Amino acid sequence: MTTLFASDLDRTLIYSKGAATLGPADARQVCVEIHDGKQASWMTAGAAATLVRLAARGLVVPVTTRINEQYRRVDLPGPPPPFAITTNGGELLVDGAADRDWARAVAERLRAGFPLDSVWAQASHVCHPEFTVKLRNADDLFCYAVIRPKHLPSGFVEDIAGWAAERGWRTSLQGRKLYWVPESLTKSAAVAEVARRVDAGLVLAAGDSLLDVDLLLGAHRGIHPRHGELYEQGWSAPTVETTTASGMAAGEEITAWFETAAS
């Protein structure tokens, strides 16, 4: 049976210039994203080499909150992934093309919940210019604000999390991005669909944020880095481990953990 390696991207497997400072510097870097003609994200050379080996022994599935346009800027080492999950599980890409059946099923599920338009209105109301750079709609599935974290008012994140939870939505603060995502829009559901299609016997997962909790718990085993929302909030689960390293080195440790856990 197939082993499925499901990994979040940003701040888990790949690192932007800002995220790279979460841990010690590593000169052995491989660029994996070009944006506007400039290098935008990296991983260590060790992580890149291991990722190539993982693709040869199982199925590597990128799982990201990025929308399709943002995901397609990423060029991971090894062959193009046959499956990729974007927009926090809202889109399932098969050989690079969006699976229309999956998109329809997700849209139908979301119609039963609290509407995005109302969440957008609330986000626009509470995200003041003093700490908000811009507010973005993610392909009509969820929304997020680009913020200045150091300027957030005391208790702001807790307040919006409470408001969202009462309406069946989740919030997540990841670096400079503050997300509002429906509870019914999950990475784990999309991973389960891929696992069903390929008859996966073992699912291993990695992620760093609150939006990755369901992904980690839905896998047979998981791991999260020693940085990010989950680590900062002291989150843990019996089937989920924590890396010993932080920053880009954690990404290398995660790929090595995948390789060992699949043995």
C-alpha cells in the first residue's frame, strides 16, 4: 500500500526570508519559489534531497492554505506532485488541474454554514488601518488580513477567535497573516480523499498552525515544528511529535522524520 506524506508548506516545509529567522541560519539553501522575478522561499539542501527520496518511495502531497495562484509559484524538488491540496482543502489539484467534483462538493458543504460575506464585513470593521495592511478574499472560500503583528491591540486575536467560533469559523495568526476560515473547510478532508483514491496504508502529516490541527489528527502520525502557533500555544496530541529544531532546520528534520516513520 502507498505511504502518503502530507505536509503544510509555509513555515513547515518551506520558508520565506522572514520565516527563516525563526531558527539558526543555514547557508545550505535551495530556492523553491520565485515571485515577481525574485527568490521568495527556500528549504535546506538536506530537506530538498530527502524530499526527492520521499517522492520515490511514496506520495508527497503539498497541503497549503495558499490559493492556486500562490501555490503554483512553488517548485518543490523532485517530480511534480500528482496531487496537491490548496486553499485549506478547498481545492484538490490532480496533475496540476483543479478537480471540479471536489470543488463542487466543498461549495455545497460551505453553503450550509455562516456566509463569507458576513465574515468579510466583520473583518473589515475590526481590522483598523493602524495595524492592517490589506484584507484579501481567498477564492471566495475564506478571507485573511495582512497585518502588523506588533501593532495588534491587546486581546484582539482572542476576541476575533471567539466571535468566529460562535459562527462556525476558525481564526489563525501565521506571521503577518490573520485568517478567518470556515470550520467545514479542512485540510484533513482533502487528504482523506487523496488517501482513498490511492489506497494509502499509512498517512504521515506535518504542519505548524491551528489550521493544521485537523490535518495532524487525521493522519496516523504527525509532527509539528518547534515554532509557530501550535508550538507557541503548547498544543500536543498523543500521535503528534515536535521537532527538536526550529526555523528552516525544522523543515529538514520533518522530511527526515517522514523518511524514518515510513521505514
